[in-house]
Amino acid sequence: MSRIFLVRHAQASFGEREYDKLSAIGKAQARLLGEYWAERRLQWDRVCTGPRQRQQDTAAIVGEVYRKAGLSLPEPVVMPDFDEYHGDQVLERGLPGLVARDVEIQRLYEAFESSGSAASRMRNFQKLFEAVIGRWVQGELVLDHVESWSDFCARVQRGLAGVVAEDGRGRQVAIFSSGGPISVAMQRALELTAQNTLRVAWMVRNCAISEFLASGARFTLSTFNEVPHLDDAALLTYR
């Protein structure tokens, strides 16, 4: 039986022009994860990351901590299968049409546009984003040249199947990815519906660990969304 650990990337730079980089909090989260694993001298047979900078940088910081502790971490293998779904494209291309025909989306968009503070703007954006992505997941929003939800899930499932098959039994693998792929792993383990899979994606904390056990065709959940390395409430983030 192999142990597959999926780690959501540490906090990125939400609200900045360059989102796909770790924030100061994100760098601290990744360092603490590395220290937590290094203190327990966890050994890894393989490390994978998605292609996003925030995913790769989270793994890189963990690797730096390992080296400073005199431990080794396998060179991360970048796997496009563990990329996040393209929510930015869904929002950019799908929002105008939804605002024109969907009363709820129009209301959420107006609330976002009229936000009076940075905090309320972030809250209202999240509500709007979740509603738009929900329409896309349900198949109500179909966009040309944008990966569909079903294709996204199939991609992640393919990546998971490849890791399990390639690494065989008794291996320990770390995969640094995002909330969407982690929720698809949950779907694989628990046979979740598309809507419940999406709900799981919203729950995943930055730099949280979810562990799965793999043996042949079996892929089971061991732990979900754990953050024992983040003992400061200020470090518990979702965006």
C-alpha cells in the first residue's frame, strides 16, 4: 500500500496583479510545513507538483528546509495533470453573458462592484466566483476553448492513476497542487457528485495536507485538510 499526500499550495497573492506567486504568509506556511516534516524525518520516494508557480514554489521552500536540516527531498517532477482548473478563464469569458441573463449573478456582480472596503470586496468576489464556477460545473455555462469541468476531473484522475501505477506499493509520494485537484482526489476516494466535489474544493486550506492510501484499484481517504504545522490562527487561510 502506498501513501499519497496531496498538499494545497501555500497562500498566493490574491488581489495583486501577479496572483501566481506566494505571499509573505504563503512563504511562512510552506516553511512551517517543511519544518514539520523534517522534524519527523519523513522520507519521500517521489515529489510532484502542478505547473503553477505557486505550486512549484511551495515544494521548493519545503525542499530548502529539508536541505538545511541535512535531509534530502527528491527533485520535484512537474505534472500538468495536477494543474488547477482554469477558473480565471471561466470567470472572464462567462461572466458577461451571465450578468446579462442571470438575476442572481447580476446581483452578486453589483454587490462586488459596490464593495466599500478591501475585505468586503474579497468576500463579494468569492461569492460571485463560486456562483459562476457552480454554473460551469453544472453544465449551465459552456465555453469554447476552455477546459470543461468533466475534462478537468478526467485530467486529474489520469494523473492520480499514473502516480499510483508508476510508484507501485509501499511508496510515499507528495503532490503539491491546488484545491480543485485535491477535491477530485476526494471524489475518487468517496464517489462524490460534481456539486459536492466543488464544495470540497472551497474547503481546502492553503498548505493543508490530505492523505490517501493506494493499493491496486483501491484509493481511499486517510486524512483531509490537516494543518498541524500551522498553529497560529493568522496562518489559516483559504485564499
